[in-house]
Amino acid sequence: MNNRKKGRYTYMRWIEVRKSRGINGSVSILGSKNSSLPIVTACCLSDETVVLKNVPCISDIQVIYDIGKDIGINVMQKEDSVKIDASGITTADIEPKKSSKYRAAYYFVGALLARQKKVSIGYPGGDNFGSRPIDQHVKGLEALGAKFTFLKDYYTVEAAKLTGADIYFDVVTCGATINVLLAAVLAEGRTTLRNAARDPEVVDLAIFLNKMGAKIKGAGTDTIIIDGVKKLEGTQHSIIPDRLTAGSFLMSVGITSGSVVVNNVIPEHLMPCIEKLEEAGIQIETGDNFVKASSDGNIKGVNVKTGMYPGFPTDLQQPITSLLIGSDSHSIVVDNVYPNRFKHCIELNKMGADIIMREGNVVVPGRKSLKGAWVHASDVRAGIALILAALGAEGTTRITGIEHIERGYENIVEDFRELGVDIEICEDNSISTPSEYAL
């Protein structure tokens, strides 16, 4: 997946995009990456078979399958579902190199702790846009009775017994809410999570666990109550649609003009995005399971501040920055969740965006015409931001680092092509590119 030297040549893969105008069509949204990761991991909590539908076929999910197989989980993938049997788990020692490939590997701690009593795992990896501390995970799990030992390349978590507790998160954190929730379902007694994340992905996990026999109330609010049970059963569940993928497609029409319908979505999950796009001048129509966006390409400058749900998602901060480059006035984009998540702006400036980068926020001047260039995707959402920018750029844009894009999007190139975008994946073992893109 990564660029690598092959003899005296440089082997590379990249996405090539040419300017597109008036895109039209529809796209069906697949299951949520951020919901699938904890739900697949949660299958460790039961000795019975679980059948999941609408799980996206992306590299992050494949890593979790690989880790699961290493510790004794049987994963059977079919066209429209995956069957997971965790009855054969023999160890909770997770290979540090594999777990460091993506951030959400830490969900294995919450999912395995009650069953195996000790979990060994590498430090969080994944997107490269600043530190993602696990201090709230540690706080919550320690309150349940866990003990952490931090070593050079990995850490261990031990608990002879987990006991319910009243836990207040110092900051709203989706990852810690999920991890502690996973551990609490098999803990003895009641656990109360205060200042909990309200994300749809947390709700989806709670619904799934309740189907397995857990007793969880309050998911979707800032107070979640979990009464521990002795065991969980097998079940079937369909993952919710990916609101972040849907939001990116809705933004694309503001860059190219045209009309796009995203199907298989839950419009309520998209409201923070929809409201901001309407403010920017994009026309939105919603139905029971679809959202339609239409635009003549005339976009107004808007100010954006990210926040935890129901605030504007940090994962849509990067693509909306691309949308605002061609707006009629300047915009200010503030990321209150990950203040260092602006590496994509460096790449956008190579295309002529002239974005002014400051501590925790950027100023997008607007009224800029972009030109195609070699650019690099440093993380999942940076990749989609660069694709969106390329839709309106003169000439050809070539995006490297596409392994990051493949971590979160199953058919992104095919989906954009269906909408009329001139886009393709390219590879060559003798390509001549700027030195910073060669390994």
C-alpha cells in the first residue's frame, strides 16, 4: 500500500483527479467505519456467534479481523455480512505492531478485560494529526478495578474483577466512552458514565450490546447507565450508515455545481453538517433515508467550529475547508476537538488556496482558483478533502498516501466516477515525482 523503492525505481500508487463540473447522480452510503470498529471488537464479549451486516470493506476493519484471528476469533466474511465466533479466544496478547496500525485497537481492552483478566496491547496508532491521549480510558477503566502498566512498546491492563463505578469524564470523548462501556457490561453492579459522548456510533454500539443481553440506558445522552450482566449472547445487527462519508458527498456539489443524492442515510445524524451547508448556500432536501444536495457552485463564506456530537464533526472539518476555498468571502475554521488537524491545508496551499494557518484554526480567504498539483494525504479525512479540492482545480491533481483513504472509504473512486467525476487510481514503478513523495 505504501510507496516503496523497487530497485532504482520508485513504486507509487496515487489517485488522479481532473476538474469536474456539474456532477449529478446518487450514491448509496455503506456502514459507518466508526461504528463498525467497536461493534466488531465487542463480539469478543460473547461465546456465541454474531452476524453483522453493512460492515464496510476497508483496511481498518481488515486489521481488526487480523487481530481477532490472532487471538482465536473465527471471522467468516460473506458478500452482505460477516459472521464472528469469539468462543475460541485463547489469548489477549495483541501484537503491538498490528494494534499500532490504527487508533481504535484499544477497544480490545474493554472487550477482553472481563473475559481474559489481562490484556497486552500496543499504543494507539492511526491518523497522523497530533496526540490522541488515552488518559480518560485509563481513568474510567481504573475506576472499574483495572491496573495499567506502561512499557516501551506496549502496555498491559489487568483486572481480577471488574466492579461498577460512577465515572465522570473530564472531557467528552467518544473513544473512552465506548471503551469503558465495553468493560462495564460484564462488570459487577451498576456503572454510570457522566459527561459521556452522545455520538450516533455510541448509540449504535449500545443497541447492539442490548441485543446481546446487556442492560444499558441513556445512550445518546450525556449520562449512560450500565447494569452489569453475567454473560452476553449472540445476535444479528446492521451497522448504521456512515454520516461522515455522506457529508463529504453532499459538499462535493458546492465545488462542482450539480445535484447529488445520498441514499441509505439517517438524516438526523447529518443535521450539524446539513445546517452548515445550508448556511453556505447549498440547497438541501431530506427524506426518510436520503439527503439531496443541489448547488449552482456559488458558495458563501461561513465560520466553522468543530465539537463533539451534536456539534459539527471534526471528521468533516477537512472536507468543508476544501469547499470554502471557492466561497465568496473569507471563512474561519476552528477545530476544538483536534487543534492540530490542519496538515491538509499545507497541501491545499500547494494548489493555490492561500490558507492562513494559526494555532488551532485557519483562515480560508475564499475566491481562490486552484491548480492541480502533487499532494499527499496524511490521514483518512485529509484524503477526501484533497479529492474534493481537486474537483474544482484546473488541470490534474495527483494524490499520494492513498492507503490512508483506503482506511476509511470502500469504493470512493468508483462512487465519484458514478457521479461523473474524472478520477482513477494509478500506479507505476518508474514514476518521476517530487522527492518528498518517494520513500
